[in-house]
Amino acid sequence: MDLIAGPLGALGAAVVAALAWFLDRRRQRSKGRSEGRTEAQTEAMKDANERVQKGRDAVRDGRGDDPAERLRRNDGKL
């Protein structure tokens, strides 16, 4: 019995160690993907906000006059 238990115990320990190593690697890889995905989403959101602000600035600068005067001009009462 001792002749079987010793090698089986060592084999079991090796299998457990290999399984733990495999699961740890898999967890680290998925964590890296998640961080990359979050970073990409943050960058996309920043880019969209910058483009919206640039558009607002362009519209504001392109008009160049007083909002009340634009209303009068649109109504034809200039």
C-alpha cells in the first residue's frame, strides 16, 4: 500500500500544482483583457466628448453675432 500511496500522492500534488498554475494564467489573461477593454472605452468616451466640444466651439465661433440679432434676422425684422 505504501508503494502505491507515495507515487500517487506525488502525482496528485503535481496535478494540483499544474491546475493551479493554469487557472492563475487564465485569470491574469482575462484581467488584462478587461483592463484593455476599459481603457479603450475610456479613450473612446474622451474622444467623443472632445469632438462634441469642438463642434460646439465651431458653431459658436461661426455665428459670430448676438443671439438676439440672429433671432431678429431670422424673423426678417432687421
